[in-house]
Amino acid sequence: NLDEVNRMIEQLNAAAETLNKRGKTLCYHHHELEFTRIDGAMTVLDKVMEEAPAIAMEPDTYWIQMGGFSPQTFLKKYPNRIPLLHIKDWTVKPDRNITTGEIGYGNFDWKSILQAADADNVQWYIIEQDHCEGDPFDALQLSWDYIVNNLV
């Protein structure tokens, strides 16, 4: 509810200001819940970013898409406030279920996502996969190999 969101924003901004004074940055990591609209207008995440200027963001490509936005468009929305980016692919299975997947083996246009991220001065890319059908280290290797062979 709105009261809880406002309380969270107050606490996040206070913590971020304390950290900023010590040369540290508080980065907020979202999921799809923060794309809920408040009174049909702005999203919870928009409200957080607008009203807590001391925080930075640690967005996640999969959750951005799950929230109804394209990662490319979203990355342009908060210039210079995104030092970290969780990258995981958006994979549609034959049974029509959607899940995370190895980078390059899903439906995302990674070249345009990384161009948008580079334009916003993202400093760190975190390869992440919430669900893995096989060995997670094999999945990580597939993502790494795709990045090295196709994006770097």
C-alpha cells in the first residue's frame, strides 16, 4: 500500500544518504512487484527513484520485461543512476511458460540492451539465472561464452 511504499522510500533514502557520506552507494534491486502502478499512474519503482535521490539502482533485465517494459527503454529512464545491471535472458518454453535462461539463448536483443547500458555508464554486469534445468556452472559457461564470442 502507499503508506508502506512511502515508509520504505524514507528508510531507503536515509540509509543511502548515510552510505553516501562514507563514499558508498546504496543500489536498489527490484523485481516485477515494483512495476505495480500506484493509483493507475506512476509505478512503485518510479516513485522510489523520484523520491529517493540518494539511491542508485541495480535493475534486472528479466524483471524489467516481466514488469512490462523493455530493458533498452528502461535503461534510458534513469541516466547515471545504474552502476550495476543483472543480466539474464527471457526464455519462452514450448509449454508457453516463461523463465530465465542463459544469455544469448532466450529472446532478448543483447546488443541493443548492452548499448543502452553502456550509454548509461553501467559499470558492472552481473550474470544471473534464477532457474537452471541442468548444472548451473554449465549454464554460466554458456552465458559467458555467448558474451565473449558475440558481444565483447
